[in-house]
Amino acid sequence: MKTNSHKRKHALFDRLARLGFTSGEAAALRRIEMTLHRWAERECGDGSNWAIERDEITGKPHNVWHGDGARRQYAIADREAGALRRLDAIVAARNVRNPGTPNHVIAYHQQDCRGCMLYLVSIAQLTDETGFVAPVEQYYTQGLAVCA
């Protein structure tokens, strides 16, 4: 018997397949969303004075501890940037396999750790009856939330 989490995962994979993604791409997209979600949670802090912060000059991430008037930090791998590069490559490959403007899919990385981090929106979902294409930032919730 499948649990609710298995049902949600398989339903997500079915929706991604209907959108034109392969099963391998669907699994990778789910992992990317989970990576982005964990990263955003760490940017908000883990409740023990540790959080991810980016250097203002270099943009490189550090795990930073604030407490007792002291500050400690050490460099960490930029998992967010890697996940976003993989996301761009997967969406580009999908768009090459499924040409045509209405079928074109745009990935949107929503950065609030309280919700789903990744949405896939087609140009058709952003286009109104006059042909105006709205900015994805305003209508990303019309797309597919890649979280299960």
C-alpha cells in the first residue's frame, strides 16, 4: 500500500511527464526543489545561531554563527548555484524536445522557504487573450509546483 508521500511523488512525476519531462528529468527536478528548499531554510537560520550568508563582494556562501558577541564563519559549497545550473539545463533540454512558443516552459525559483521553491510555467499560461505575456514573477503560481 502506497503512503500519501508516495502518491504525491507519483502524481508529481505524472504531471511532469505530461509537461514533456522524462522520468529522469522529473526525479532530478524533484531533487533540485528539495536542495533549494533546504538551502532557503538554512538561509533563514536553523535556530541555533547558524545560517548561510553570502559574501557581499564575492557572492560566495558561508555558514555563519552569531552568538555571544562573536561571529564565526566558514566557506561552504554553493549548492544553490549548482541546483539552478542543473535546472536551467533540464528545462532547456525539455524545450528543445518540445518546440513552439506556447509549449515553452520557464522555471521560476521562489525563494521563500515557507513554500514550494520551484515552479514550471508555460508561455501559454502567461499569455492573455491579447497576446501579452505577463512576467513570470507575477503569475508563477499558475504553473506546476515541483514539490511532493
